[in-house]
Amino acid sequence: MTQADIKQLSTSDLNGRIKEEKSTLAKLKLNHSVSPIENPLKITFSRKTVARLQTELRSRELALAKK
């Protein structure tokens, strides 16, 4: 998911996507700890996606606080 796609999401959609991505990340980590997954870079990509979503959510919160 690109930054442009993230900016187009509403705040409630952002919260939903954060929850989905965090659960996906937890599943990937668990599966990788049990047996190595085929592409461990999926974990990194998922972690970065969560960070991007949280960053956008936080920037919106700060923008509302300034008003």
C-alpha cells in the first residue's frame, strides 16, 4: 500500500486497516517462528505498512489539534 493510497483513506478506514495489518503481522511472526516462511520479507513489509498507517493517523490527529 502506497502513501498516496493511505492518504485517501478515511480515519475510520485507517483504524480498521491498522487492526488488520497488525493481526496479519502477528500471524506472520507466529508462522515464521514455528517454521520459516517462504519469503521473510513479508514480515518487514507488513511492519512498515503498519508504521505508515500509524504515521498518517498521528499526523491527522496533530492537524486537528492545531485547529
